[in-house]
Amino acid sequence: MKKAYFLICLLMVLATINIVLAEEAVTYFARCNLKVLKGSYITWVNWQASPAFIPVGTELKVTIRGSEATLVDSKKNITYTLDVGASGKEFLEKFVSKEKIDLKKFAENIRENIKQAVARIGMSKEEVYIAMGPPAKVSTGDTNKMTYEEIMKHDLWIYARRRLGKNIGVSFDPENGKVNRTEGIWR
């Protein structure tokens, strides 16, 4: 009898833990072009050499657990794993947004740069972020534990092209927030 009672209690505790841990997927939109590695993996580093990416504005069902999230593109029926860089929704929001980004508000040449995932002189921080995603580093260090708002305060962004390749630097004019120099852009 005691064993049965213990077993029932244990099952109830495990069921409660599963209910608490099981978060419901929430609809978000890709805040920027998200680089996809090895078929379905996205990292906070946002490697620029990746040939595939999820386009800005893609609707995604997102479930977050700690510093990792699952993103499901329900239109294509593809599931991605995202290493957010740190735990919490404020860090997740470097990659996704509750509001869909309206690309129509940008000039045609900017929309083309965004589609090509490149930064060009004269683009704003928002435009570069949408095109290339969060940088791996800013002037003060790694961005893994930075929020979108913290990244936007910096005037030097460094993107990792690939592990052993030259990085991509994007410098912004502190007065107007527009790109005044790029280094390593290859398109």
C-alpha cells in the first residue's frame, strides 16, 4: 500500500513538473535575417558565411527554455534550434519580435540590401540589424548577454564571417547613426 501511495505521489509530482516546464509556443516574427547552420541550427553569433537564412518577417512559433529556443516555421514545416546566448525573453527578442517588420517603409535599395543580407554605407542601425542580424561583438565585447536595445547603443558592430575567417566590421557615425564604414563586406 505504501509503495502504491508513493508511486502515485511521484507520478503526480512528475506530471506537475511537466506541466510547469511545458511552455506553449508563442507566435513571433523574425526580427532580422537569421543565419541557419547545419540545416536547422541558429546561434547568437549569427555566422555571416552561412548560405541559408530565415528571412526577416517570417512567422515563427517559438518555445523558449533557458538560453535555447525552438522556432517552427509552420508554413514550411521546418523546426530550428536557436542558441539565444543567455536565458530570458529579453535576449530572445534580439532575434524575434511580436510585431512583423514592415519592409515597405524602407527605400528600394535598402530593401535589396536587406534581401542580400548586407550592410552598406548610409544604412541606419535598424536597417543593418534587419539585414545582418545581431553582431557577434560590439566595441565592448560579445553580444551573447546583450539585449537588442543594448546592442543598438553601440557604434561599432563586428560580425563573424566564419570561425577562421576575417570578421566583418560595421561602423556607425555617432551623430546620425548611419553606417560610415564597412570592412570585410564581400558582396
